[in-house]
Amino acid sequence: MYKRQSHYKQSFSRHKRRIKTVDVSLLVKKARQDVAHTPQPIQHEFSDFLISDQLQRNIAGKGYTIPTPIQDKVIPVALQGKDIVGVANTGTGKTAAFLIPLSIRFCIIARKKFSL
């Protein structure tokens, strides 16, 4: 039994696997600088969204009254329970656009589950 183990180690070391790699840069589309960007007007305020009073107070308490463009487009759709994909630059509020509807969803589920 001891010889088998050593034989296994020797044969394993002789047959090293080749690891194939993929150049990820070939899969990424390069950003274009020539695209004209016209900002869309903000259509909502946080108070317009159908979110709980407590969450609205917390958002206002942090000094936010007007959502960013990504939040303005994503939150109403997410509150309807639809799937979304949002693309925006860093620091534009994508995380909040995702978490605000998610926290409301959790509150609704918790109320249904724990109300007897």
C-alpha cells in the first residue's frame, strides 16, 4: 500500500496539466469617447416612490431628496418586481437603486411571514 501511494505521487508529478488561459480583454467592449451624452431629466423624487415612511425618513435624514438618473429609472421598475440591468459609472448610486426596492421586498415578505 505504501508503494502505491509513492507510485501515484511520481506518476502525478510527471503528468502536469497545462492550464489554458483566456485573454479577457478580447471579451470587453472598448468605451467610445465620441458618443454624445445628453442627460435625461429626473422625473421623480424619493418621496414619489411607493416606499415605507420609515425608509423615506432615513433617506431624507441622509440629505437625499432627488434620486440620481440610474435610481430614477431603476427604482420604479424594481418596485414592480421586474428584473433590471443597470449600467452607470462608479458613484452614481447603483447600489442604492438595487437595495431600496430589495429592502422593501424583504419588509413585505417579513410582514406576510410573521403576521398570523
